[in-house]
Amino acid sequence: MNGRELYDIVIVEDDPGEQKLLKLLLKDTEYIVNPFFLSDGEEAINYFKSLNDEKQKAQKIDLILLDLNLPKINGSEVLKYIKSTPHLRRIPVVVLTTSANNSDVLMSYDNGAAGFIRKPTVFEEYRHVFKNMLHYWFQVCIIP
């Protein structure tokens, strides 16, 4: 168990409604989470590139939640960038997407994703899945 008090999560999600929902779900957990939202793939890659000079800031990121269906640069390219960058590759990336395509699941794991979650369409189910995901990463796993 990590036993930490504050967790830093980068969330790459273009849909403002989904961002609002994720903020609500984060407030409804037992964890104190500092979310940082990025709205498209290009913004995400630029942000992660900016961490080249701030490796200590990159080391503080506990988890990245990544949508695949992003404007400008898709999530699979963002995932490839993260996993090919030495000071980022250890950060767990969980793909959180509406995609029901099995090739997206395989591609995500082939490119280094730590998990793949299809966004539930029912709020209570989404809440349950989200809480379980956070519990897994913040209580069960040891994260770098």
C-alpha cells in the first residue's frame, strides 16, 4: 500500500462533460486527488514534452488516465510517446475510453498501457468502476 495523502493524476479527456463527471467522481472517493486535465492529444504531448526539463515534476505524477478518441493527436499516439520517454514510461497509464473495439484493447496493451477500461454508460456503474480503479492503483499496487 502507498499510504500517501495526495495523488497527482493527469487526465487526458477532450469532452467537457466527461471532465466534469470525472471531477465529481474524484470528489466522491476517499482519496485526495490533484487532477490535471488536458483537452487533446497535441496538448498532452506538448505537456509531457515540457516535463523533459522538469523530471522531478514528472516523477510526482501517480497515474495518467487517457482517452483514445482525442482531437488533433489520438490517444494511442500519446500513449506511445509516454512509453517511449524514459522519465515518463514508469507512470501507469490507464486507457479510459468509450471504444468497444478489441483492436484498441490490444493496441493499448501492446503500447504499454497498465489497464484498459471502457467507460460505463450508467452513472452508478461508472462510479463503482472508477472507485475500484482508484483503490487498485492507490491501495493495492505499489506505484513508483
